[in-house]
Amino acid sequence: MENILTIKERILSFLESQGIKKVDFFEATGIQSSNFKGKNMSSQPGGDMIVRVLTIYPNLSAEWLLRGEGDMLKSPAIKDKPKIIKTDTKKDNDLSSSILDKFLTTIQDQAEEIGELKARIKDLEQRLGKTAGDANIGGTANAG
């Protein structure tokens, strides 16, 4: 049976395999060392922590870090044999056009909703101003 490592344990394993000092790792990523001690070691890291680690250490495989699958390090690019990918550009363009149309429709709908919400906020602010003004006018006490 294989030992299942947590994401934090995989980070530490990566550091050890690459000869990176923990102090240097914490300084480079801005991650607090306390995240890797005691009870915090068993907690899952947040997405921002994972993004920082993968950004600062681009040779670290995200697949390995997140799921424990594949190699720890990304495979170096093979320059001798470039990978040829055949694509149907017409199909790709149709798909891109379809996605673009959906995005534009969504943006337009959201812009209309934002306009309606702004108008409603303005109306509510005016009502609130009138109510507050009415309350102050009639509530003056006569001391004398």
C-alpha cells in the first residue's frame, strides 16, 4: 500500500528533493512557516498558497502537487521532435465564436442588471433622505 501524502507534505518533499531550504521557500513565497508545523500541517493549503508555490517553482508539476499523480517535476521540453498537433481550424473558430457570443450576451445582461440596480439604489437613497428629513423637521423639542 502506497503512503498518501498531503499537499503540504508533497511541498516539503519537493523542497528536499531540490535542495531548497525551508527558510528560503518561506521567504520566496511569503508563506508563514507556522503553516507547516503542528496541527496546521494537516490542514489543506488555500488556493492562493498553491498558486504562489507553482508560480515561484514553475518546474513543479501541478498534477503531482495537487493529486499526487505523475512525476514531481515537469518533463523538459523535447526540442528534437516537436509535437505536431492537427486541428480543425474551422471547428475551433466556430467554437470560439460560440463562446464569444455567450460571453457578450452575459456581459450585456449584466450591464443591464447593473443599470437597474444603480437606479434602484438611487431611488432608495432618495427615499431614505426624505424619510430622514421628515423625521428631523417634526421632532424639534421646544425647551423653554
